[in-house]
Amino acid sequence: MATYLDGIVLAHRIRAAADDRDLDDLRRQAGAAPPARGFATALRTADGLGVIAEVKRRSPSKGDLFADLDPAALARQYAGGGATCLSVLTDSEHFGGSRADLEAARAACSLPVLRKDFTVCERDVLDARAMGADCVLLIAAALDDDELAVFHRTATEVGLDALVEVHDEPELERALAVGATLVGVNQRDLVSFEVDHERALCMASQFPDHVVSVAESGVRGPDDAAALRAAGYDAVLVGESLVTSGDPVAAVASLRAAGSG
């Protein structure tokens, strides 16, 4: 059965196939980027539950969330609330994001930044570093084993952390097989696009101790944050509930407080 992810990834693969930029030039651009800020290290050393706060204008399922947000202002608010890291959507067609959003958010604060996009080729990884990202997203369900291994290795070579996103135990095994030490469990079902709030809790015990674990999607507030921390998660990635909160500083602070135990 086709999933919501299939259509998005297909669009990205079509664009990637037409991209003939020289890989060596892109590697030079990546090498010239400012030093990475240590995304995984920030999560690993956070006091309590780390919060990855997301700059997200819209989603395919909900439409506009905060279409006219100011990425720099929002990043400063997230930092003011105690966020550990940022996640910035750069997909324009489906999420309304852009490279400019990431650059503005990163310049506005000192937090490490994840480029949240659909990585389908090596150029995407190099672009992430060149635009200043500190971490790149690799979605296991969108990549075969060879792609996952190559992109993860390329990220490491250019100084990026790689957040490998999984949905179930077999995908977690694939992530660990390529040496992933930063893994997120996306609780959103790929077929229905509905959130299963028990998914991350059920998978919590499967993570080796050396892996930084992140719960993604469906974190509605402090109660969810507290439950995920109690289950053993190192961090949560939160977008919709923060950008629609009306008070991002307080919303992030409440998540951090709930996960401080």
C-alpha cells in the first residue's frame, strides 16, 4: 500500500535525478561551513529530557500551522524556553520550509540545528552541512540499506550528526547496522498519517545504552514528555504543539520541566 511518504520521497527523487552539481564542489562548500555545534552531544549532555523544538510552517495533514512565522524570532523564543536543539523544515512543497528558514534560525541563537527534510541522495547530505546544519535526517523507510549506509558515512565525514528515523524494530535494527548512535522513533503511521502515542513507549526498551534516543511526532505536552522520559528517552522532537501554542517560550519550558525527573 502506498504511503504519504511515498509521494513526497518520489518528488524529491525526481529532483535529485535532475541535479547534476559536482560532488567535489559540494564537498568543498560543506567543508567551508561554520563548525558544527554538536547536535547529539547537546542531547546526550542535557539536564533531563532534551527538547528539539521545530520551526514548522505547515504539514501535509494539517495544512498551515504558522505560515507566516519568523524563523529567527521563533528560534530565539525556543532558546529562551530552554530548548536543547532546533529542527527546521527545509522542504518547500509540502511543509513550506526553506534553506533561508534554517539559516535565519541558526544565526539567531547558539543551538545546534537539524535540517528536517527528505534526504534521498548524497548531495542532500552535503547541502545540509553547506547551509549550516549540524545534523541531517535520514528516514529509514525512505532509503535502502546501501543508501542509509552511504549517507550516514557521508554525514560523519563532513562533520554532521545523523538522526536516523525509524518506525519499528526492523528499522531500528537497520539503523544500528549502519552504526547510528542517534535514532528517533516517529510515532506517525506511514499509511494513515495518524499518530500512535504508544509506539515510542513500546520501543523504548529496544535501544542500546550508547544510542541517543528521540521520540518524534505526537508529543502533545508535559504529560507525554514525562512519560517518554520515564520510558528512557533522551529527547523529544516537537513541532505542531509548539508552533500553535501561542507562547513558545512557556511551551518549551513546560516540556523541559516535565522531563527533568
